[in-house]
Amino acid sequence: MFDSLSDSFQGAFDRLFSGGKLTAQNIDEGLREVRKALLEADVSVSVVKEFIANVKESAVGQLQVEGVDPSQQIVKIVSDELVRLMGPIDTRIKINNERPTVIMMVGLQGSGKTTTTGKLAKYLVEKKKKKPLLVAADLQRPAAIEQLHVLGESLGVPVYSEQPGEKKKGLTGLFSRQTRAAEVCRNGIKHAENSGRNVVILDTAGRLHIDDELMKELEDVKKLTKPDNIFLVCDAMTGQDAVHSAKQFNDRMAIDGVILTKLDGDTRGGAALSIKAVTGKTIKFIGTGEKLDRLEEFHPERMASRILGMGDIVTLVEKAQEVVSQKEAEKSATRLISGKWNFEDFLGQLQAVKKMGPLKQLLGMIPGMGSMLKQVEFTGDELKPVEAIINSMTRKERRNPELLSGRTGGSRRRRIARGSGTTVQEVNLIVKQFKAMKRMMGELGRVGDLGSLMTPGGIENALPQLPGGKALLRARSRGPKPKRNKNKNKRKNKRKRARR
Amino acid sequence: MKTLEAYLTRDNLIAAGLALFVLLTLLILFWRSRRGGEKEPEILDPRERLRHALGKTRGGLLDAIRKTFRGKIDEEVIGSLEEILLAADIGVATTDALLEGLKAAYRKGEIQSQAQVLDYLKAHLKEKLGGAGGKLNMAEKPPTVILVCGVNGCGKTTSIAKLTYYFAQQGKKVLLCASDTFRAAAVDQLNTWADRLGVAITRGQQGADPASVAHDAHEKALKGGFDVLIVDTAGRLHNDKNLMRELEKIARVGKKHVPDSPHEVLLVLDATTGQNAIRQAEAFTEAIQVTGIVLAKLDGTAKGGMIVPIREELGIPVKFVGLGERPTDLAPFDADTFVEGMFS
């Protein structure tokens, strides 16, 4: 399993406060662990240095405060410093009132510019009610123009492009000092003006930052189109080089913001810290998947709490609100509490959860779940058999779950198992868990304390009653994380098996 | 004597204009070539190119060592060395191990000069990395099947173009298989390369089952007497179990046609990636036994040091490095040059 920044931090803090008291010596020791954790998360060496120095200064300065739990104090200092480094929140996109707003996307090859361009267009259409036009200014990579056209088509957003080889004829062509990419961009903006689009997104060619010639092309585009926003698209998995590329792009292009991509991988934001520290430019959005709706606004405090393993309830709730309306939510809550909850409601909720994203990602946002999830392998199909089972029930059964319980329900359960391609045991389990869930929710409803779930230990107490919760707990009680050499042995065994 | 006006005939004016035009064109061309001439000269020897690419230094860390090293290995020297190693993405664990070894050697009196400090580190790194550069496992009976995988945007398709060129240069008959049916226009991208390089390609429709495309390609490779089949796969994040399973399926389908295939499973890693590359290598090799790494984008300032822990922990060697965007920009991995570059 991977060592994310949050795990390493947790390890550091566990060790740091096992003695209970905060002394100058264990501050140093603890900060060494923090330093290691940051480096393992690919935060730049120089940024780590600065970070540690700042935290140390604040920690030592605040040690005199009496009556405050020192461990809480240093967690707060580290977290505050992370938030300060990555903040402030700023998801604004500068809008030009005189002409179409121009957004220029720049970044290294393979950072995800074209996909992000598509995501940004979708965001502007749906959240900001804009009418974007995409301009294919990547004349380098084969089929980059086609890629943008396919994206535009699926979004219903127009794409402006020119044939890469097409040179201007005659004298003007010869004397024109602008590069082709810059011309395409300028023509694209004109096209937007004429066709009533109010935002233009320029998808430029990816390049290595040290490539002077291509950097000049970008500068040309900038000079000719005067973009209102220049966004640097950056791969969240980037290592120590993040500071160099971000600095280069910022020095030459004066970027306005950063979009961090591929955060759905198991890398954890080390680059975010570095880039923000070295450019001073805000991280506007993050990309969390290949699908075009996987673009989220960047919130430093959420990122910091994710980094510190404190979960991310706010994002979870926001996601839920996107797929479930307030009215629906209220309706199902009343049914839950009044004990009228049935398999139809359950199915509806399952489908809503599916729309919110991969289960692992969602569970990871719940405080305290992060470390549990390490032991469980997620395939993304966890909910499928449950859905199949419910779909194999008759409408009557779905509305009257009691029909399935007890001896009398035996033949029904066997039929459902056959129909859904599962086993009777699985059907039994679902029915049992459904009942347990209903009972628990009913109780919670009576006490009126859904909030208790969010207190430390609340999740652990509630889990055994939730579907799959027991398995999670069992996995967790298996003890500490397996050591790396153990993994190695496993791999060796696998290889041996393969040879046989 | 004719008056000046007599020269100003229409024909003469056109002629003068043309002459001026030609002159200006030449001037522009000359100016452009001058500007172009400032570019670094083309280097053809792959070793030289690797050295050149890695030589892009990031400032005076070595100077720092030179200044701080006074025949003694103290905290300051260790600190500077640590910074060099960490900045090259070697990772904390490997860096610590290397420096512990260095301290031990110093205590034994094996290291007395600054040169010996660097020699010690370089020698250990070279030893760890050497041996596999440029060596590909070829099938006894063609076709040799090479499966290329990696995360999104790591440079798979460009690396395949380079490998194709590499084999075509050796006179091999190459077939490409465009199995990336997921990303928009990925098939077109590979198709463009196939056209440019003049090799055959089997392609699927957008959204088609990648394994079925691989199936067709294997069949075609066998029937058409191809020497090498290179299978491009869609970029996938290594923590996506479903997509990793899809990759297993592609390999499985191939085995039905060519039992000992794939002969090489090349994982393309982006040299700018940090410690996450280790997780990538782990996950990909768990799914389909990776046999070698192509380290792409090494022409930037990134040093690609994460290949050290990957070799140490997983035993996967780097076989080729990518040094640019053209098909010719591929060099066999050379441990000596690579390690020297890390300390430049």
C-alpha cells in the first residue's frame, strides 16, 4: 500500500505524542518525521526546508501557552501552515466585458491540458452559464486537433481549428512573424466574436519548459491574443521537477493560476505545495478523473485536511447535493426515520452514490476512514451485486421487505439469487444488512443525532451495522500495515505460482 | 541618353520589385538561419545525447559540496549530498541508505577526499542500475510482441513511435496495434505515426473492446509475417483495478495466438514523476509482469532518480530513455551516463 502524505503524517504524530508531552527535543524528532513525510509526498526539498523552519518557529513560540493540549497545538500549526501555503481560496476566472474572455491553457506534455480544456468548458457551461469556444492551438502532437474536436462534440461546444500545414500565401505569409499557433488563436477569437461565443479556451501544445523555441511560441500566442487568464495545467504526480517547470512557466508567461490534474491517482498533493510556494499563484481547480465532469474547485483547507488524514466531509456533502435534490433528501430521510424505508428507496440511494463517484474516493472523504481503506481492495464494482439483487426482486418485495425475511421468504431469496447471479448467502446478507441499517437509522432518527456519526469513534461504532462495514472493521483489526518486505514475499510467491 | 522616366516602364518596375522581393526573401532566410544557428548542434551519438540531456544542471549543489568538504564528512556535507539525491527524486529511503553506506565507508577510512565521496555514490548507483540498457527480449520465432503500458500522459504513444523507428531501422517489419480506444483521437494519433513511419497498423473504433483489437492485431501479425508487434494501450491510473484487469485481458488474448507473448512488457514512466512512479511500477507489474521501463521526457530538467528504488525494490530495469519528441529521440539506457547526469 502506498504511503500518502496523510499516512506519514499520522505516523509522525502518533510517535511524536506517544509520550504525551511536547518538548523541544520531540518537536525536533517529530518535525524530522514531518519532513520525511513531505519529501515522500514529493514536496520540493527547498519548500520542505522552509515549511519545517516555519512550523518550528511557530511551535517553539507557542509552547508557553499553558492549558492547551500540545499535540492538538502542533497539529494545528502544521495544518495552518499547509493551508497558508496552499491558500487562499480563489476560483475566480477573470471575465472580460469588452470582448470574449480568453483563457490560455499551458503546461508540460502529458499533464492533461486537452482533457482539462474540455472539463473547464463543461464547468463554464454548466456552472457559469457561459458559451465557450475551444481553439485547437496544439499543432505539434499528432491528432491533438481531432482529440479536441471529439471532446467538443461530446460536450456540444464548438471547436475552432485550422489545418496545421496551411501557411498563409504570398507576401503576408512571408513577412508574418507570428507563429502559426498564434495566428490560429487570433483567428479563433475573431471567430468567437462573430459567432456569439463569450469565452475562448486556447488549448496550446505541450512542451518541456526548457524548450526555448516552443516557449517562444507560447509568448507569441500571449502577445497576440492578450489572454485574460493563463492557467498552468500540472500533473499532481510530478516530483521534484515541479518547482522548476512551474517557475519557468511563471517567469516567462506570468500565469494566473494552476490546475492540478490526476488527483484521482494515489499521489497526494506534494506538487501542490511546491507549485504554490514557488509561483505564489493560486491553485484554482483539481482534476479527479478522466470523465469530463471530474473538475473540482480547489480548497486549500480541504486539501490540507486530506493531507493530514482528517477526511473531507465538506466535499462529500457537496457531491451529494449535486446528485440529490434537497426535496428528495428530505423525503428519503423522513421515510428512513418513520420506518417506511424499503428496497426501492435503497436502490435510489445506491444509484445516487454511484453518480457521486468511485466508492473508494467517497469513503476516503469520511473522517477516520482513510486508514481503514488501506486494507480493502476496491474494484469499483462493489455496489453492482447489491443492485442486481434488488433489481431481481419483484415490486411487491421491494416495497415490503418483510416478505423476504424469515422462513417464509426462503424461496423468494433463492429465486432472487438465481435471477441476480449471486448466491443465497449474498442475498441473505443484503436482507440482513438492510434490516440492520433500517433499525439503526430509525434509532438515530429518534435520538435525532446524525451528528454523532461524525465524532471520533462514531464511524467505528456505526460501521458493523452498515453493509460491508463488518468486513472493513475485520480488515482493519488485522493489525498494522504490512511491511514492504512482506509485500515482496507475496510478490515472489505469486511469481512462483505463475511459474508452476 | 534616356531620361529616368524611360526606365520607369511597367516591365522594369515589376523586374525591380521582383529583385527586391528576392533580396528580402534571402535576407529573411539568412536571418532565420542565423537565429536557428544559435541552436545547439545536433548530436547523433545516443550516449552523447543522454549526457547532454542530463547535463542540464540545476545550479551549484556540487559547488556546495566542494566548499563544505574539508577532508571530513560532517553534517554539512551529508546535508548537501542529501539535497542532491533528494532533488533527483531518488526518494528518502534510498537516499538514507546510500548516505549510511557512505558514512560507514568514511569511518573505515576508505574515503578521504571529496572526489572519493562522489566516486563512492556514483559507483553504488551505477552498480544498482546497470546491465539492461537497450536489451530487448526477442521471440525465437517471430512475431515478437511488445506490450506498452503506463499512466495517462506519460508518453506511451510517442515512445511507441520511437520504438517503431528503432525496429524499422534494423529492417524489421513492424505492426502497430492501436488498443487505446478510450481517449478521444488516441487511435488517430498512433495512425498518424504509422503513416509517417510507413508501417502497418491494426486499429479499433473509439469505444471498442481493446482486447478484441489486440486479438485482430495478433492474428494479422502471424498471418502477415511481421517481425514485431507493438501494442499500444490506453493510459490508466495504476490504482484503477478495473482498468488494470483490462490490461491483463489484453495480455491473455495475445497468449492465445502467440503462446510465449508478450515478450516484453514495457512500462513508460514520465521522468518528471516523483515517488508515485514506484507505486505505478508496483501496480503494473502486479497486473502484467513488467519486463522493462522506458523513461520518457528525460530531456527536461528532471533527473528521473525514482528508477533507483524501482530497480532496487522491484528489480525492473530501464531499457530505453526518451529524449525528445521525434522518432529518433530514443537512446538505450546507459547507467554510467545517467548517474553522471544526476550529479551534474
